[in-house]
Amino acid sequence: MRTRSLGRPWRRFLALLGTAGLALAGAVALPGTAQAANILTNPGLESGALSPWSCTGNLGSVVSSPTHSGSKALAGAVSASDIAKCSQSVAVQPNTTYALTGWVRGSYVYLGVDGGASTWTSSPSAYSRLSVSFTTGASQTSATIYVHGWYAQGTYHADDVSLDGPGGGGGSDTQAPTTPSGLTSTGKTSSSVSLSWNAATDNVGVTGYDVYSGSAKVLTVSGTSATVSGLSAATAYTFTVRARDAAGNTSGASGSVSVTTATGGGGGTGFKQAAPYLFEGWGDPPSASTVMSSTGIKWFTMAFMLDGGGCNPMWDSSRPLTGGVDQSVINQIRSAGGDIVPSFGGWQGSKLGANCSSASALAAALQKVIDAYSLKAIDMDIENTDEFENEAVQARILTALKTVKANNPGLKTIVTFGTSTTGPTYYGNRLIEQAKSLGADIDVFTIMPFDFGGGSDMYGNTVNATEGLKNKLKSTFGWDDATAYAHIGISGMNGLSDQQENTTPAIWTQIRDWSNSHHIARLAFWAVNRDRPCPGGGVVSNCSGISQNTWQFTSITAGFTG
């Protein structure tokens, strides 16, 4: 079956290879043309966002390495069924010759224009330059430029794509773009505000957006998001956005959004944590110091603190709170400049939340662990019918967290729970509502966006689930977008999930980059024990079930800054 499925794409590849060769041969004979400024927007991905590039299958992402120049490049995570075609449309003039160039890296990477010429390179180990020319038709006013890889040939990279020639519209375009809508703040610090809005439309094409603070233009961007920096702390600012086209026509101002910058080091709680799970009782535990030196990770979420009997906290219900292998590993992590957050609970086992008789007894058990390790944060992983789907136990856990937070100034409290593809389930919503009614002051609500039950788009489902959580936090607590994001965590599952969903390194990079751009508080995954390759290995405890580099997911997670 696998041979047959791979046979079809390769036959298509050989056919297209001949077509690409003919297109390139024809392009060589095209007449030269006067060069003009690059009319593509975001040609080197330096904005940090894909827009206005659009990639099939959500397989495109912006990466920091490898680049040809600057600090960003495009990565296309080709699959066995999708060539990760990334394209953008641009206004052009009829009967005009354009020169298209770009720098690419990877196996069988194509550069071209829809309906026209293309060129390709086979398998450069470093960036190489592709170039091709085309002439627009007699009435053509737009062209779609693309770059793509080939089926099952691995991730490709592209950078510094350029389309030289005159922009569309000429001097005859007098129609302004529509006014951008939906302007909102997606994050803030003491010195910056992040904004996003809905795209405007234009009869020829929108080429950029001007961001205003009051009456002053402070930024021009090509996409539908921006971060305004250099602001003063604890100060109110009012922003609007206008769209522009190639002819210089400008839209009306969008609706305004007012944002007050944070007083100190960030919006919301100011708490940021990249902390993948590490479990000493399962899955051939790796050396924490080796992982740290290989990846740059500083925090680990240590699993799992359970009930050893009589509401007495023990690692995995069987290993001592102190003096055992877990403390040895924690000492190792701290000696290397890192720290840990213990995770209480999980899917199975004897849990403190369910077995301690009262909120005060549970708070006392939590306090034992806090005192034993001088903790800065604790995570309550609330799952299954005994805790998550038991509203009384939910309330007991939240009340205990409220107690230990009051008794330990500066302690950060995290709750972790499952989700649907669109946001919290009934019990997740109930947990959030109880946190509000009890005044638990939870710092981070972390969702586990996997085991959806057949969800294949792990990036899209994760983003949609997180947006659903954001909306629930906004409606429950009355927060704005930036504050809600600053109280959100994502805890994924690397490689194959229990339900055979596949989160690849490329998808996890997309999730990490989205998390950074929206300034959430926490990024984790289950688990470092599994952050090793075993393609075809299935769902096992000591590897991911997919092809990857050792500790690759941990390295990606270490790039989370919030």
C-alpha cells in the first residue's frame, strides 16, 4: 500500500520536472526588462509573520534558521500528500516583463508564477539562487508568485524572494482600499503593544498598512499585525490603522483601540515558562543536564506528584518526596541554572485532589512540596472523572490553590486540563467559572490540545482551541485579549498522540511561534522522555513514533519567550 501511494506522486513529479525544464528553457529566451523595486511584500519574512504569503495545508511557517539574509526565512513542511505551496498575489501591469528571483534550500524546490513559467533546483545543501522571467498578458493586472517543495522530500526553506518590475495600477488607480476592521490588542509589555486587524480589500491590491498612535504614524507593515515598541510604561495609547495600495491611495481610519502599557516586565502576570514534562518513573528517563546543555531549556515540569496514602505527597505514589531520584534530578537541574515546577495529578494514579478529605488538607499537602523544594510555581494537572469531571473536587483543588497562593507570596499557580478543538469543554468551562467565583486567582490556565479524536490539523486545532480558551477567559473575568493571552498555557504531545495525531517538529515550531506572537504564559509538551526518534515506533514511552532529531521538540520549546 505504501509503495502504491508513493508511486503516484513520483509519477506526477517526473511529469512536472519536464514541464519545469521547458518553462525554464523558454524563460532564458525572454527579452530583458528594466528593473524596478521589488513589488512583493514581506519578501524576506522579516515581519515575523507569513502574511501576505499563504501556504497550503497550514504547512508554512516563519523560522529564524537557516536564513539566507536577515533574521527570518520561510519553511515549508512538505508532507507525503502536500507540497507546501506558499504563494502571494501582487498587482502587475499588462504586457510587461517581470524578473522573479529567490533563494531556496532543500530537495526539489520550485519558484514560479501561477499559469506561467517556473524553475527548480534539485537538492542544495545550502541556499542557492533561482531566477525566472515572465511576461504578463494583454489584460493581466495580477499575478500569483509561489514557492513549493515536493512530496515527501522534507522541509524546504526560501528567503529573499523578489519580483522586479513596475507595480500594478500605474497612475490610473484612484480607488482607495476599504477601511480595516476588527482592530484589537493581542499583547502588551511595559514598552510595547501588539495589534492585529482584519485585512482590507482593494480593486487592485492592498500593499501595506499604516499604524497610527493618536495622529502620528508610528509604523508601516505589509501584514495584518504589528508590534509598536518604544512606549512608556503604565501609559494609555490609542491606535488606529489605515490601508494603502500601490498607487498611494489610503483608506479611512479603522476603529480605535486604547491600551495601557504594563507597569513592569510584561502584561498579565508577567510569568513566562517553557517547561516540557520530565517523568522519572517512566520512559527511560534522560539525563536532565544533558538535555539542558543540548537544547538551552531551563525549566522542566516534573511528573507526577501523587498521594502516597493518607493525603501524603509522594512522587508517583511510590518514590519519596525528598531524598530519592527525583530530588537528585532537581538538584542537577538547579545546579545547571534551571528550575522545576511539579505537576500534581495526571490521567491515572491515586491523586491528592481526589483523596485529600478537604481543601485545607489538600493545601497542607501542597505546602509540604512547596517547602521541600522552595518552589516558585506549581501545576495541577486536572484530568479524568475523579478530578476534572467532579465539580466538588474541582472546587477543592481551586480553594487549596487559593490558600497556598495567599500563604506563599509570589507563588504562581497553574491548572492544566483537556480541551476540544474549539476551546474548553463543559468541565473546562466549569473549572474557569469556579476559579472566578472562588477568587482563586489562577495565574495560568493550560490546555492540552491533543487526543481530540481524529483531529489531523494539529496547528489549526491548537490555535482554535487556544482562541476558544481566550474567549472564555475574557467573558468570565472581563479581561481584554492581551490579559487573557497572558493567562494561557499550551501543553502539547510531541510526535504521535494516543489517538495517532501527529505533531511534527515543523508544526510544533508553528505553535511555538504563534504562542510567542500572542504572548501567552506557558509552553510545555508530553514529554522529554519521548523526545527521541523512532519512525514507525507508534505511541511509546521513550520516543515520539516519528522521524526527528534527538531533543528536537525541547530545543524548539526553549525558543518560547512569550
